[in-house]
Amino acid sequence: MRKLLAVAITAFLFGGASAASAGEASKASFGSTPDGKDVTVVTLTNGKGVTAKVISLGAALYALDIPDRNGKAGDVVLGYPDLKGTFEKPQYFGDTVGRYANRIAKGKFKLDGKEYTVPVNDGPNSLHGGKLGFDKVVWTVDKVESGATPSVTMTYVSPDGDQGYPGTLTATATYTLNDKNELTIEYTATTDKPTIVNITNHTYWNLAGEGSGSVMDQKLMIAGDAYLPTDATAIPTGEVRGVAGTDFDFRKAKPIGRDVRDAKEQQIVFGRGFDHNWVISRKEAAQPREVARVADPKSGRVLSLWSAQPGLQFYSGNFLDGTTSGKSGGVYRQGDAFALEPQLFPDTPNQPDFGSARLDPGHTYKNVMTYKFSTDKAAK
């Protein structure tokens, strides 16, 4: 009898623990756009203290609660408290950006001898797909799955000629959370005629917590030995410059803010800080590898970013200007977040030495990025 009771208690305890740690996915309304389109929020939890919220407007990562070294969860993603700010002052908070992430010089490129014009929305250049890019449209929530790896898949069909780009492009964004505290975002795209594609995620991170202030003391490593210098309008000059001996050398982790005010470095002046593409490799890798790592000495949170993309755009929050009120009611100021965006090199369609951004019918574009979270137990 005692043996049976012990077995029953053990089964209950382990069964309960297993159930408690199982991942879950749920969806709810998040309001509507000014033109009346419903926006959905999907919440993913892994039973280990991590919760991700993804909204269908821009297929965006709206929030990510991650435990610190003491086990206390906090949101490490910047954003607006509701949809109103998104339309009044778009800043790509957590957004999926495309068709072509980053910049295209003068809003023009050629494909098969024909010149295409896309909207100019960043000085003389086109940025993140144009004035109505993937960040400003409502994606369709196709699949929401609970289980060991809760996930959500969203789709957007961009018609031929959308923002000037050729081809009907069908894009998907899948967010998956596992029990190792890893969040993976997978983008795919197919087309019915030749086009160009470069899709990435534009989350603003602060590992000390959204609204907690500056990230300048957080330590960053970038696994790239070269970067792409730009002109004054943030378009790469075509040079691939080594980072050794420059402010751009993050091969060994250093505080983000150590060199961000170096007026002697013209590239820092151009970008008002860091807003450049690092060369991780000259072409896409066969398998994802660690491209960046950030550690916050205050909270102990550590973020390791894995990707197979050749380029990584690092942005040090230079244009947060104190006019944006965030989710927790605080004001976002310069340097209060960083962005790490795995992608093809900026302006690749106009710079053949950078490779190709071409996508043809019958082929599938893919960009997979995994954010692996852990904690450093020792305060530093």
C-alpha cells in the first residue's frame, strides 16, 4: 500500500511539473488600425518564466519577458503602450521590415536591365521597404500552436508593384519559443516573378528592462572583423573596412558606449553613433553561428544572437530623442536601446560586389535568427 502511495505521489509531482512547464500559445484582440483592421496579439509562454507577445501589425515582437539573475522576469523590448503611437510616430519597434530591409540608394535599382523606383523615406534614400513597408501592414495569423515549442505563423501577400517592387511576394514570419529560453524568428518568401528581398526584425533591446534607461554599459560582442563604411546619408561606400584598431572593433566584448561619442571618427559622426552593417561573412553561411552577444552587468541577462546571414546591422538607439513614451510610461532617450538586425548588406542591388538580393520564382528566401537568453550569476 505504501509503495503504491509513493508511486502515486511521484507520478502526481512529476506529472504536475511537466504540465506546468509545457508551452502555451493564445491569441486575443489588440485593437484596430485607423482604417478599421483588427490587430491580433499572440502570447507564447514556455513554462520557464519567458513570455513573448507578437502582434499582427508588422508581425512585430511586442514584448519579451525574460528572468534576470535573481529569477525576476522583465520586459526587455521597447515599444508603445498601444497602437496609437505606432501610427503617429512609426519607429519600427519590434517590426518585421521589408521588402528590402535597410537602405536602397536614391530609391532606385535595376533588375534584368529594367530600372525600378521605390519610395524615398530616409533623406534621399529608401529605408525598410518604403513608406508602406511590411511594418505598417496587418499580417494574417495563419497558425497558433501550443506544446513543447509554442509558435505563431503569420503571412502577408505583397502584390506585384507594391511600393514599386516587382512580383507578388508571399512572406511568412514564424516565431517559436522553446524551453531553453530561445526565441527563433524565421522569415520566408516566394515570388511569381524576379524581385529582390531582404527581410529582418527590428526589435529595440534593453537587457536591463524596457524603460530602465541607457544601454551604454551593456557589453557587446560582434563576430565580424570588418564593417561597411557609409556616406553621410548612411549608404555604404562600397569599401569593406577592417575593424582592427577602430571604434568598430567589437570582436572582444566592450561597453556599447565606450566609443560612441568619438568625434574623431567620421563614421560615428555620420551615424550619430553606431548605425552600420558588420561583415560577418561575404556570403550566407551553411549553418547559423553566433554573430553577436550582449551582457547586462546590472540584471545579469545575456543575449546570444545566432544567424546564417552575411551582414549584421548594429544600431545604438541614436535617434531616440525623448519624445516617445514607452510601455512602462517612461520616456525613451538616445542610447536607451540597441538593435541587432541579421540581413544582407545594405544597398546590395546597386553594389554587385556585395552579392545578390535576387529572388526568382521556384526559389524560397529564408532568414532565420535565434535569440538565446541566459544569465550571468555574478554581478560585474
